[in-house]
Amino acid sequence: MSKLFKAGVVSVAAGLTFGSLPVLTNVAHADSKTVTVGVVGTSDNDLWKVVAKTAKKKYGITIKTKVFTDYTQPNQAVASGSIDLNAFQHVYFLDNWNASNKNSVVSIGKTIIAPIRLYSTTRKSVKDFKKGDKIVIPNDATNEGRALTLLQTAGLIKLNPKAKLPTPKDITSNKLNLKITAVDASQTPSALKSSDGAVINNTYSEDAKISNKESIYTEPVNKASSQWINLIAAKKSQKNNKVYREVVKAYQTQATKNYIKKTYGKSEVAAWDIKLK
């Protein structure tokens, strides 16, 4: 996930309901047994059905999801109280968002880690890139830096080691003179068609039906990956809300872990108890 705060109106897809629910209003109610979770894209809908089943059976909670089309609005929706929780972002994204928004949204539980990947329709490996090739990356602050780090790990560029979250200005070596272009993360799948490579977040590759088998390089998962662990977030004033904490418990189960492994294979990994080496 992860453009980060650029202006613009976000279109919102219709909410997906699990169970018989009342009509969603503009105000979320912290004491309600119906909890609305904001997600980005539709790829995790079936996963949340598994979580919703557990939440209903064990805690009497009805979970409803509201689908956003990009990363710019779910945190604001939680902060304003129009939804209860969201589950779309990694640790670094939330920290970066909070730096400009009064630390109004907090993590209440870990979910998964989804390594980003470099895809290409014209190159079979990173060694096949040629001088002047065009590579597209997401343009939001966190995922741009993450994508550039991926390209460095792949051996395509070198970055200023002092840059905590690099931008293209931090590229110190680019022997192939690759043309690295940043676009809205939601546009990276379509941009792949007109470029030699694209770094695409898992959410958008799944929605675009791009198989991980089509990737030519995958972000390694190691100690440095802790900042990329995804999470469930709540309004700061509601971080200890019992119902919300029970939603986290409903997520962090073996049933969820089994579904993730069966459905996503290595593209997503349950991360609430992961040991990073």
C-alpha cells in the first residue's frame, strides 16, 4: 500500500455486507456490535468473510467492509468516525500519515505482510533490462521509497544510504540510465503495458489479475521488513475499544492463517506471529 496525500476526490465502491445489517450511516458507533472495516480494492473480500464468520460465532460481532479505490481516504475515514477500523496499510504508511495528521489513527493489531514485486512483460529477469528502459513505480511517499529500495536490492540502482525513505533524487548510481517514472499506485498495473517494468503493490496486482508468477523479482522478507507489516487501525481514542480488539482476535486465528496460505501462497504471509530473521 500505501499520491500519499495528494488532493483529489476518491470514489468509493459499494460496501460489502457479511450478514444482515442496517444501512451504513456517516457515523461509526464505538459501542456497536456491528463494525465497519475500510479496505482498499476487492482482493481481500473473501478473507474478511472468514474473519466475519469467526467474529460472529465467537464474539457476536457483525463485520461490514467498505471498499475504497485508493490509499488516500481510509485513514481520514477512521479519524472522522465515518468507519470504525481500516485494514489496508503497513506500519510505515501509517507512521507517515500520522506525521501530518496529529497521530489520530493507531495500530491495534498486525495482519499480513505482502512483499511487493517487480513485473515485466518484455524482460524475463532483472539481468535483461537494457539501457534507457522505463520502469514504473508507485508515487506515494512510502511505496515510492519501498519500490526504489526493491530496485536497489535487485541490483538495478544504488541509493544514498543516509536516505531513510528514498526518492528518485537519492539515486546515486543508475548504470543503465533507467527511466524511473512514478505514477499513482492504482495505475501501476495498466502502466506495465507501456513500460519495460513496474513495481506493483499486492493489492493492485491481485485486482488486475496479474499472477505473481509473472513477476521477475520479489522483495525479500527479513528484519528490515517489520515496517512493511500490514495492520488493523482504529481512531486513537478508540484504541482500547473491546469490540475492536475482538475483531483483531477474530482476524488473528488459525482459520485466517489457513485461508491466507491456501489463497495467496507466498504473495501474502500471516504476520501477527511471524519471526523475521
